[in-house]
Amino acid sequence: MKDQAQADHLARWDTALVAGEANTEPGTSDLLTQLGTAAGGAKACLARRAALKFQLQKNSRDLDKFMASGKEAFSRLALIVKGRYGPEAEKVAEWGIQPRRPTQVSTEDKVKRFLEKEEKEKPPVKGQSPTQAANSQTESTS
């Protein structure tokens, strides 16, 4: 019975209540009263749940509208503030905007980039194509 839907229980309870009114059996009046109270309470709870579900959905739609409006307003405000102070200014942080900061590069990375750049700029030996020069360098190191 645990797996049966609440609507199935309510339908059986309503059938039993109608049958109980039509047929008076000894010892059933207290149980019919209890069943009627339970059925009425369950129906009221289901109605409240449906109303709250509607309110929740409406609230979600309203929240989405407010969030979209707020995002647009903040975006426009951020553009004005960055235009006034500059995107790198720390002053924009007071407005809740992340200032643009230069990326931090380690000294090792700077040296590595310099060496790579220097190696790429080496001119080939006169009379050799770049491919021949590259091949001759690899052959000489072997």
C-alpha cells in the first residue's frame, strides 16, 4: 500500500465514507469520523501544496526577471565606472568590479621566452635554406 498514489487512497476513502453514510454498521461511526477528518485534512494539504507550487513557479519567474534586469543594469554601470576611472584603476574595486591587472610572469618564464625568441631570430647561414640550417644544427650536436 506504500506505493499507491495519494489520489488512490483519497478515492477509496471517499468511497468508504459514502458507503458508511448509506450503511450504518455497528462500531464504524468513530472510524468513519476519523477517516472523514483525515480525508478532509489531506485534501486541504494537497490544495495548499498546489497553491504553493504555483506561487513557487511565479516567484521563480519573477526572480529570473529581476536577475536579468539587475545584470543588465550592473553591466551598464560597470562600463560607466570603468570609463570614468579606467579599467586598471583600483577605484573600480569599490564598485564591486574586478580591475584589470597585468598578469604575473615569473623570471624563469621571462628568460625562457627570451631564449626562444632569440633562437627563432637567428639568421640562416649564407647559402643555406632554413631547413638545411636546422638539419645541420641537429647533425652537429649528435
